[in-house]
Amino acid sequence: MTAVSVVQPQYGPTLLQLLAPRPLRVRVAAGVFALLLVLAAIVIGIRSVPDEQVVLLHKPITFNFAYGPKLHRVQEAGTLVALRRPKRGPFLESYVIRDLHLPPYQGAVGGMLPLYAYGYMQKLQKRYQHYEFVTEGRTRINNGVGYNISFRARRNGHTLYVRHLLLVPELPDGQRHGVVLELETTFAAGTPNIDAVGNVGALKQALRSFRFGEDRKGGTS
């Protein structure tokens, strides 16, 4: 019985057809090489799969985000989610989500948030040692609209670069319930300055993947 190739003629010749006239040792060496190439491709494919964890919370408000292996989820009183790098040992950076309730207001939330942020910053001055305000302004993270407050502080003799983002869902209008994203990082974590908070390192994915609701499509560039 004559073997029939399953490869159509226009796509040939196959590797086996090319090697058929060669000595046995050449065919064996070529087969081993081809096998190594396949194994290497499999390993590369496995390594390229994102090593991430996805968080989805439904109460008190539905939101989701993803984070990488450098951050570890920890228990922290008064938070909805708390991530820390590292889980134990000297502090490098953290990503914390807290509940946000805005007082009653009329009009767009963009007009309410600067007023709310003024009182919020007064509390930050008491909460953080050596609080040094840097900047504030409107912000957007995917389908969340809000207000950003950036500042420097000190903890255990080290400088902290900090961003607090007050976020509510963009729809419907008049939202009063949202979240506060608190990002704290240090130079030792690879953050060179206050402008880089959430734009580099482990905090970048956690911040830019945040979305209200269950949908994970899209992301802040």
C-alpha cells in the first residue's frame, strides 16, 4: 500500500518528503530539531499568557478590574478591596478601593466633585504626615468620571507618591454612589515622581482596567 500525503500538492513538498532521500541520521536530527521548535513555541505561548487576577464586586456598587502578580490582596478594615506590594515586609505600593457617597446635588457631577474634593482634601491633611498638595483636576477612567487629587506625603521616613481618584459611573446622570481609588507608591517601587503614579509598574494595570459594571471590554490607554 502506498502512503498518500494529506497535504495538497500546491502546499508541498512536506518536510518528510524533503528528507526522504537523506540519510537516516539526517532525518533523525531534523525530526529532533523540529520537535524542539514545537516545544519552544509552546513554552513561549504559555509565558505570554497574562498572569492576572480579576476582581468583580457587586456590592455596594458593581465594578471590576484586573491586577498582576506583584500585587497581593490583603484584608484592610474600611476598604472594599486592598492590594499591597509586597504582602508582607517593607511597604512599596498599594491600591485601595473605598466606598464613596456624594451629598445630594443638582446638575452634572463635574460641578459637584470639585466642591466635595475641597472638604476631602482637608481630611487628607490630617490623615497623612507631611501632606504636600501637588495637583487636582477632573479625570476619567473608562466609564468612570471623577476628580483626581495628587500629593506627596511621608511614612516611616520614606516619601509617598499618592493619587486619590473620586469616581462615579458616567451614566445615568446624578450619580451619588461611587468609589475612591487610592494609589500609594514609592521611588523604591520604580515610581520616579508623582506624575508617574498609576502610569508605570504594578499599579498601571489595576488603575487602567478599572470599570464600573461587569463588562471588562476596553481600557484606558
